Amino acid sequence: MSLKKKIALSFVISASVIAILVSFEYLNFVEIRKEIRHLEITDTIRSKSLQLRRHEKNFFLFPDKAAEESKAIYQYLDEMSTLLSAILPVDRTGKLSHFKRLISEYRLRFNVIESSIRDLADALDSSPCRSRTFYPLIELTYREQPLRTAEFLRGLYSLPDDHRIITGLKVLDADINALRKTGEDILVYSKELDRVARVNVESTIHMSQIAIVVFFPLFFVTGIVTLFFIGKNVVNRLNLLIGVVEKTGEGHFAQVEVPSMKWGGDEVGVLIQKFNSMEQQLAQRDIELEKKNKELLQTKKLAAIGTLASGVAHELNNPLNNIYISAQVLEREASNKCSPEVLETLNDILGQTVRVKRIVGDLLEFARGKEPQMREMELNELVMGAYKLVSTTVDTEKINFTLSSDPEKVAIHADPEQMERVFINLFTNAVDAMSGAGELWVRIRQINNMIEIKISDTGRGMPAEAVEKMFEPFYTTKDKGTGLGLAIVFNIIKKHAGDITASSEEGKGTTFTIILPVNPYITGRREQA
């Protein structure tokens, strides 16, 4: 058998091995592409599940954005259903069908909750508490904490257990808990689907790696056998080529110099000629490859930066709500199973999360700058109501609170919610400055068309430089403060066409003086005239 035929035979055998490997890798590549597409869908579903839970939380926390959050919830439910429909035909475990049933169940429960909230809103509007001072507080809290609201209404208005509002709040609480449980199941299933998809991708890639490990040695053995059959007369000349190939591997593209008469028409001679030609091409391609590698490295750097930025943005999108929800789940699961130390740690996590949420709320309140909704109100009742609200959150047992008013009833046009926020912030700061014990006075006087309100405490007071900066955003003398409370107060007073000043002396207390027009609209028209 000639050298040409032997090489041809070795080529056929080697090509057959390679063809089998290529065919297998191609089929495996198709499977990998399908599994990656499946992974992309499951990852999208997991992401949308997290967004769904975030909008669910916002729906109960922010009544003024309920319509917007409800629309977002339905949108995510529709998108998740569409994504599931795309991969249901390959559902071999039944998990996707169950997941779709969970989405349908979630949609149904959410519809029921929306209906219950509307019914409760109508019932509250027609109830005696509608005209009470606490109605805005009830309106803000009954979505998030129905049972607490029920207890509050039952204690404040002596509503019986079978009252429509009380039973409605209890049913709403049960429905909310069921909705959250379904939401947790959706999140768990989405993570499980994503995990299974990743396992499938890794398994398919692992099969491809095994195929390469198996077929490559087979191809190598075939080459050794072929060299053995070619004979010693070819080996020496091939060794020369091997030496040159080694240099080529080191990046030295040298030409093989062989006398033409000796190597003339021999197949190996032809191979050497072709090799020399290949060396020239490799040298040129090496230059191009180096250039392409530099471009590829730059592209990978940019892609890595983009991926990092995208990942950080995704992880920081709503970490606070995720931490709060997870801590609630852990607290509920660990209530009867863990030690007091673990429960105390969970309570600390929840408390710190609520504190951060309060800080974020202050930031939003300061940035939002909502215009006041003016209406006639009685100022003394508002002040007393604000102090009672503060007493429910901080210990005021050792605070001697005094309210004096001239006249006894002061009618003023203002936004009750915003003014209540003003007094709550000032009272809270005063109680904190007095360390929970001392004298707190509120003096109200009407001077023509203006109202003067003085709020004094016997706290530790502040130095002059602190008084000058106290209304600046983010300036605070507290260890845990955000520096936004007094800035919010200042903005509210200014929007009511009023003014606020402060005087303080270290060790003797602080006095805030607020000047407000009885009716800012009338005052504004007179100033323009």
C-alpha cells in the first residue's frame, strides 16, 4: 500500500471519528440552545415573581398608589402566564402546570381582596368613624394590618365582633395571608424552575465535555496506529516536520529547507511544501489573531462591566422589601421552633428594616412635596390628636403636656394630614430631647388673621450653631436621625403661607414658634393687592 493510500485510510478513519464527534456535538449544541432558552424564560419568570411580590407589598402599603400597583400586578401575572404557555409543551414533571394554577389562584385571590377593600372602604365611609380624627389613620392602615385596625375600631368605637366592618377586616386579613402564601409558593416554584433549568443546562454541557474527553483520545490512538503502519521510512522525515511544528508552537514560523532532488515528488515532500505555505499563512494569521485577541479582550471587559452593573442594579432594585418579607417568613416559621436568641435576632432584623423603611419614607416625603389640600379644621383638636398619636409610639407617661389656647376654639384653613405631621414631628423631637420626662407646652394665640403657635420643652436644648442649621435637609444632632424631620416641617409650614422659627439654650429647652394665616387664600389675595 502506497503512502498516499495509507494516509488516505488514516484520514478516513480519523475523519469518521471527528464526524461522529461533530455530529454529537451539533445535536448537543441544539439541546444546549434549547435548554438555555428555557433557562432564560425561567429566569425571567423568577425575576417577574420578585417584581410581583414587590408590587403586592406596595399595594397594601401605599393606598394612594393602589390602582397603579394593581395594574402592575395584573401585568406581571399576564406576562408570567404567557411565558409559561411558551414552555408548557415540554413540561415533563407537571411543575409548570402546577405553577400556572398557582398564578390563576393568585389572580383570583387578588380579585377577591380588591373587592373586599372596596366594600370595606364603602363601609368605613358610611360608618361613624368617618367623621373622627382617626379616620385618616384607619384609612392608611386597614389594608396592611386589618386585624390591628379591627382591634382599634372595636376598642375605640365599641363595635361588636359581628359588625360588618369587623368581620370584613377579619376576612380581608385571612385573604391577604392566603394571597401572601400563594405569592410565596409562586416565588418558591419560580426559583425551583430556574434551578432545574440551570441543572439541565449544566447536565447537557457536561455530556458535551464527556464526549470530547472520550472521542479525542480515540482520535489520538487512531493517529498513533496510522503512524505505525506508515513505516520507518517516513518517520525520520516526519520528525523533521515535528521539530519545525514545535517551533511553530512556540511562535517561530520557520521554513523547512530540504534538497529538491531528495524530496521532489514524494508525498512527504509535497507535505513539506504545503507546510511551508501554511507557515506563511500562520504567520500572517498570528498577526491578525493577536489583533483580534486585543479587540476581544476589550469587548469582554466592557461586557463584564455591563453584566456587573446590570446585576448590581437588579440586586439593589428592591432589597429592602425582600429583606422585610424574608424576615417575616423566617419569623413566622421560627416562632415555635427556634431559641429566644434566634427570635430576638429576627425581631432585630425586622425592627432595623422598619427603621430603614421609615428613613426611606422620610426621603420620599421630603422629595415628593405634595401640595396641601386646604379645608377648615379646628386647631386644638388637631394638636391633641397628634399628641395622642405620638403617645401610642413613644413613652409619654412622664411627660406633663399642657395646651393653652386663646380663644378656646381656633378655626383655620389647612391640610389636616400635613399639619398633623408637623406636630407629630415636633412632639417626637421634644420627647426625645427630654429623654421621656419633662414639661411640654403648646400655646395658641389668634392675632387678627394670624395664628401663633409656640411649642416649648424642657429638654437638653441645642447650641446656637445647631439652631441655625436645624431646618436644613440631612442635618441632625441625633445618632440615628436622618435630618429630614424638621426639613419636612419647614416645607409644610411654607406651603401653608406660614413661617417657623426656633430658639434654644443648652440645658434649658427649645421653643418653636409657628405663624400661620387663618385662611392662606385670603391672605395671599391681600398681599397681591
